[in-house]
Amino acid sequence: MTAAATAEDVGVNARLVAGSHATRSHADRQAGAPPGPAEPGASLMLVDGHHLRYRAHFGFARRVTGPSGEDLTGLFGFVALLRQAHREHCPGQEVFVVFDAEDGAADRAENVPGYKASRAGADHNPVVHLPAVKQALDAAGVRWLEQPGCEGDDVLATVARLDVITGRAVLVFSGDRDLYGLLDGQPVRALNTQLPAGRQLVTAADVAGADPHP
């Protein structure tokens, strides 16, 4: 893939992620209220931005580079994977992305011995692309939230529960199985596009081991 093609594809993918969603200011998306009630029956695609960033950076066999040789795989992959999931599984749904705050794990790390100690030597290169990922979401009119002092999965769970209370169906886009707890007795499904075709939409019945289609 050429550098020129990469830049064009990133731009096109970003514009198509949200479809016809209205563009709002950066401040509104970053610090504004989470999505609330919309049209009757409107659904929400809630994206685990942290998980998707790491999957995008490490999940492509071929690296995508820019004009100066910089590695853009994480940026390209994030937008491409999000666009594909939205188009194939929930076209027309509102998209809302949640990220970990830089200090999100600080409180637990201080109070829980050994919390995430195994990740101390992890490759954190995906973080480099975070500003560009946010800019791509801004360009697409996709709202995102990074709540200071909070980890993304906690924020995502809160947003999901609030939207369920208001009557919205929620689709959580993540491969993090810890989030499957949100599926318990709620109109929430998970989308894990790393699973085989036909099993990517996960329900409470699937998690419980029951046949969702008796």
C-alpha cells in the first residue's frame, strides 16, 4: 500500500464511519454528556477505543507507512476496523467511542497490589496514534470521551447502563470478555469481530452457554 493511498484511505474511512451523523465541536465530543435518548428505537454502537487501538496496531500483518516512513498502521487499522464493523453489523446506529484516561489506572494501581503489573513491559506504541485517531473521529463527526481519572471500560459500562435505562439498545464493540458482564439481563449485545463469522454477535444467552435459538 502506497503512502498516498494510505492517507486517502484514512480520510475516506474516517468520513464514512459515522454516515450522516451531525458533526459537533471537539469540546462537545470530548467533554460533553454521553449519548442519551434519541429517536424511538434508535440504537447505540459503543466502542472500546483502548482495545481497538491495540488490535489495530498489532493485528495487521503488513505495516502501513506514511510519506516519511512513519508507521500509520494503528491509525489506519482503527478507522478501517471501526468502519467495517459499523457498516456490516449496525449501519445507521450512532457511534460513541470511549478511551482510557492517561491517569485512568492510577487509583487502582495505588490501592490494589500488583494491579496491571504484568503490563509494565508491554509495547505501548499504539498510544502514539491516539491524537490522530481522535482527529479522525472528529472529522467523521463521531463523538468520543476520555474521562479524567477513569479507565475506559468503567466509563463504557456506565454509558451502556445509562442508555439501557433510557430505552436504547446498545452494541458494545470490543474483544474484551470482561465486558461480557454487561450482557447479563440487559438489552446489550457485544460485537467481537475477532470471532468466527456467525458468532461475532454475543448475547447473554451465549455467555451463559445456552442456545440463543432454541
